[in-house]
Amino acid sequence: MERIDIAPGLTLSRLVYGMWRLAEDTDTSPARIEAKVEACLEQGITTMDHADIYGGYTVEGIFGHALKAAPALRDKIEIVTKCGIVAPAGRHAATRVKHYDTSAAHINASVEASLKDLATDRIDLLLIHRPDPFMDADETGPALDTLVKSGKVRSVGVSNFRPWDFSLLQSSMEETLVTNQIELSLIHTPAFTNGDLAFLQERMIAPMAWSPLGGGSLFDGSRPELLAALKRIGTEQGVDETAVAIAWLLAHPARIMPVLGTNRLDRIARIADAAKVEIDRQTWFELYTIATGKEVP
């Protein structure tokens, strides 16, 4: 499995396992979680993507129980988590209105809660989950710097930020923001032309891609021409259509790191098939043209 240098001394696996659906599984026992992680590790997938809000603030705890039961796993993986969304659920059940909080106090409290729930002494990559229209960059930036200096967090980045949000936060920091996790898929293509990817490429920052399969809409029958093309290419190369859709992202020179989440062990075991697929320039544009519904000008 290819690895991406994300920060000095820290690399992530090119394919990332996402935890947002972990609480939806009928079995959330430590043994079941360990089996999922081991299925990833067998393919070289070592990076596990969390957010404090996943599962109504329960997923980190579910994963932490597995790490307590199998502590040797911790040194085999990188933990990514996010903070900044405050919704009326779990430990924030008394919240009156869903909002964003990028204050130093909230970020610090969120990190302490994540460290406890995940049963770990460090977070490898902490992301601010959403751009906060009420953010004070001169408070948020130094708070992130301090967390890195403390060793509780090894590196920091953002999620869903536009270039101007990214630049504003970075302007108040000593540490470097190392990634932006954005929505990217054949169903959601704006970042390829609206400047989001170009901004990151210019700075040699590898993006992470959430919902790289369009939340399943690639395969629900609503895009028959696109699905047919994915199946045809997959048949030609001995993989399924999921692998082709992910390979389309991997082929892009921006070094995109897709974040994939599934609770089925058989699907987890096939995630790395995407790395086997060859997508040349014309094939990339063939899928792009079908996805956008028009040929390029």
C-alpha cells in the first residue's frame, strides 16, 4: 500500500478506513472492531478516520473499547479525528442549537474527550471538522499549535474548508495545516475545477476525500450510464465497480486519500483492489464526462 508523507515523521496509508458508520453495525463488540482493523492491516491500510460527533459522540468510545482489549493495535495504526461540531446528542445533549465551536476551550475539551474515549495518549491527526463562520483564527490557530507542542496531537489539518478559510487559519499558526478532508467522488466533482484541489496542489498538500462513493448513490441505479461504465472497466481489470470508482480518485495527481467506510468484512477485505486498477487519461475523462453529463469544452 502506498503511503503519503503528511507531516515530518508521520505517514498515512493512501486508502483510509472511515468510522462514521461504526455504530450502525449490529455487532459493535471489541472483537468485531478488531476484526475490521485487522482486515485493513492485512492490506496495508493503517489509517483510521474518526470524528467526535460520529454516532452521536459514541464511535470513538466503541473503537476505544477495542483498543483496550487489543492494545497492540494502537502502534500499528494512525488515528485521525475531528472536532468543532456541537450537536444536541451524547455529551452535548443539552445544546440548544447545533453550531460550530472552534474556541480554544472547546478544542481542548474535545481533544481530552477523544483521547479518553479512544484509549490513547495521542491523536495522529486532528482536523477542524467544518469552517466556523464565528471563528477567531487568532484563538483557534494558537490552540492547535499548543496541542502539537504538547504531544497530545501530532499534526493538524481541516475538513470542508475553502481555500480562504484554510489561509485565514494558517495565517495565525506556527504549525502547518497538513490536509483538507473534502467531499470528492464521481458524484461530487466541483473541487476539480473550483480551485479547491488546485489550492492544495500548489502547496503540495495531499487532500483526504470523504464520501468517495457518493454515499452509495453511484450504485443505486440513479446513474445507469456511469454504473455501466464502472462495471465494464472493472470487468476488464478483474475488480468490481467500487474499486474503479476509487481508482479514478487515486489516478489524480493531487495524491487524494479516499476515506472508505463499510461494516461488512468482505467489503473491507477488498478495499485495496482499487490500487490494482489502471486509469489512463482518456479513461479518467471518459468517466468524468459521464459523471458531469457533458464533454469538456
